[in-house]
Amino acid sequence: MKLTALLEDVIDLSKRREQRQKEEEPFSIDEVLDNIDNTLDLTIEYLKNQGMSELDARKVVMKHLSDTVMVHDLS
């Protein structure tokens, strides 16, 4: 085995170990809430691109979100 190949393997292992550590770190509450906000905005944009008005798209998304929260509260 060449020394460069061995070095590349060590670097790959180090990168994988680093990635695993990042994956195991918990997300902050702000990161999670930002993900929710981004998902809502993306969904609204998608619905607008499908021909809905922005107001209708927002109503549909908020209704779905409201229904989801209601179901969660009832269970």
C-alpha cells in the first residue's frame, strides 16, 4: 500500500468521524423553528407556482398546520 493511499484513508476516516459528531449534536431550538419556517415558505411558493394566489396558498398551509396541531392536542 502506498503512503499516499494510507494518508487518504486516514483523512477519509477523520472526515467520517467529524461528520458523525456533527450528526450527533442536537439542533438548537432556533434551527428547528427556522426549518419549520423555511418549509412553510417553500410549500407556499410551490402552491403559488401551481397557480394558487399567495393568499389562498397561505390559507391552505395554515389550515393544514392548524389541523395538525388540533389532532396533536386531541391525542
